[in-house]
Amino acid sequence: MKLKLSVQSLFSVACIFILMQCTTSAKAFTNNEKTLIIGPETANCTGVMPMKCLQVKENDNGAWTNLYTNIEGFTYEPGYEYVLKVKEEKIKNPPADGSSIQYILIREISRIKK
């Protein structure tokens, strides 16, 4: 009886542990999604060389910042402010002169003429 109780307890603990790991994995998956606001104009910026950067912020009250990389699947058209849902992925071996983060378009939430 004592051995049977121990096996049941061990099984219960193992199930709880597995469920906790699934929850952690689900949170990690959703944490790499972001909403970005893309400004209606690009700005001059300098990465490896002078270029044009998208102006982005993560909320209405935030300050515009330069985005030095592209958003995969997104085609920018000047004169429009976009709200995008993107997936942010870390690049394992980024080039020395490139971004360590890759943005992938999930969906365009809105596009407003400015």
C-alpha cells in the first residue's frame, strides 16, 4: 500500500511538472509577438552606411525610433501610418554589421493615410 501511494504521488508530481513546462513554453511563444506603429515617413539614419529607416514606436505615447532592419512580409508605402502585429526572432549568428533581431509580419492591423 505504501509503495502504491508513492508511485501515485510520483506520477502526480511528474504530471504537474510537465503541465508547468507547457505553460512556460506557451508564454515564451507569445512573448515574441509585438505591436508596432510605423510612421508615415522614413528618416535618414546611418547603419553600415547612410540609409533610410522606418520610424517605429510600440505605443501611441512612445517616442519614434529608427528601425535599422526590414520587416519580413511588409511593404512600406510612404504617407501611411501602419499598426502591425509582428513576430520578433533573435538571429542566432547575425552578421557583424547587421541586426541580431528579425521581424516577421503576422498581420497588418491598420493603415491610415497621414
